[in-house]
Amino acid sequence: MSEQLSQKVHVIVVTYNGIEWIDKCLGSLERSVYPVEIIVIDNGSEDGTLEFIEKNYQNIDLIKSNKNLGFGAANNIGIKKALENGSEYIFLLNQDAWIESTTIRILVNIAEKNTKFGIISPMHLDRNGTALDYLFSTYIDSSQCPDMISDIYLRKEKELYSLDMVNAAAWLVSKSVFRDVGYFDDLFFMYGEDDNFADRTIYHGYEIGVTPKTCIYHDREDKMINQKEARLDYSTQLKRMKRIVLNPNITYFGKQYLLFRKSMSDALLNIQTGHLKASLKNLKIFFLGCYYNIRYHNHYK
């Protein structure tokens, strides 16, 4: 592993009532063997997060918002500031996640050798490091990333694997991506921004990759749900709807068709399993999706 890398890297962390994790998150970044500059955007925390950072992490560039701007809009503030300060790579990290000391060094080294990859993610483990983060594992299954799991099992893994999407809990993004793709779309307050950004990144000719050579730890086990529950879960369906609407690679009418097909499929499943109230939410998602599709189409046409 090269020790001579000198590319400037900013890490951006958006905080909102994250006192439970923030010490692990920021502490791990300060122990990074690759030097980084840290920007924190606090979305109006009310649990002591802001005061804790001010007391214990005084070298961090802390930006305070008096209200919750949402994930995308808050990240955009940090991204713009990092680029203005000459950052070559920007590492986006969730407040409930932390890195190993070599994580960023390994990611930058891989990015330098694979310039067609605009976004590179490490592996996401659970908070104990004893298993893959469940939702992350759905991005690298055989239907999404055909060779990765078998290669790892057979001990012939490659340094980098291409896939269409991996959640933005830990993204290393090159400055050229922000130059060509832009920033997160704040059309939605939360959920769907990372899906949309990934779709736009691919649209502009970049690839998205995940590497098995390093990892982060993501503390959200209490939020994990099995696949059947995920299909019935309203927030999961809402995020899926937003990804359809924000995808620049699908036509307006194609989006309407997908919204109808998926919403009706979920509604029928909920009716069959006795979840009548949930089926009404499926219809709500469909009509909400139609509204946002019209709004998004008019915004970008």
C-alpha cells in the first residue's frame, strides 16, 4: 500500500441528535492514518450532540444549522466548502458509522488506480464487526453484484467490484463527479438522494464500486428488518418510489408505469396478508409518486 498519496481529502458528517455515536464516529476519523479535514454540519441537534462536538472536537470545522435541512441539503453545504478548499476526494460518512484507521488510505489508493469509478464504498459491517450490515448486504448479493460473494468465499476476490448502487453511509467521491454530476438533489427532504445521485453518476459515464479490502462499522441493528417485512414497510416503499422518480435514465411515462406496477403489486400483497391499512398506504405512495414525477419532470425539462 502506497504511503506517498498526497491528495487532499475532506470528510463530511451530517449530525442530527447523534450523541449516541458521534464520539466513535469523529474519534475514528481523527485516528485515520491518512490525513483528513473534517467538516460537520449539524442539523439543529437538541440532544447535546452540538455541545459535545464543540467541547471535545475543537479542530473540526463545525457548521451549525438552526433547523433540520435533511440529508442531501446538509451534505451539499459541506461538499461545496470542501471543494472550495481544494479537496480532491470527499468522504461522506454517516453519524452512526465509524472507520478503521486505514479505511480512507485504502479507498484513496484504489480510487487513484481506478479513475473511471466516481464513487467507491468500503464494506459495511454491523456495530460489532461480526456480520455484514444487513441492508448493505442486499446491494452486493448475486443479483446486484454477481461475482463478489463467490470470489470472497473462494479467496480470489478482486480489489474492486462494480455495481449500480450502494447506500451513501460511506462514500468516497472524486471531485470530478461533483463537477460533472452536481450535488445531491434536495427535491426530497430525506431518502432517495443517494439513489438519485448514484443514477446520475452512472448517467454521466462513471462507475460505482465497492471494495472488500476495507470496511466501516454501521450501528443500526435495531432498524434491520427481514425481506418480507421490508416489502410491507411504508418507509422502504417510499424510498423505492423516490428512487424511481429521481432516476434520469427512465422516461416520464416509464416512471408512471413502474410506480403503478409496484404500488399495485404491494397493495395486492397487503390485501392478501390482511394488511388492509397498509394497502391504502400503497395507493397513497402511488399518487404521491405521480405528483413528484410531474414536479420533477417540470423542474428538469
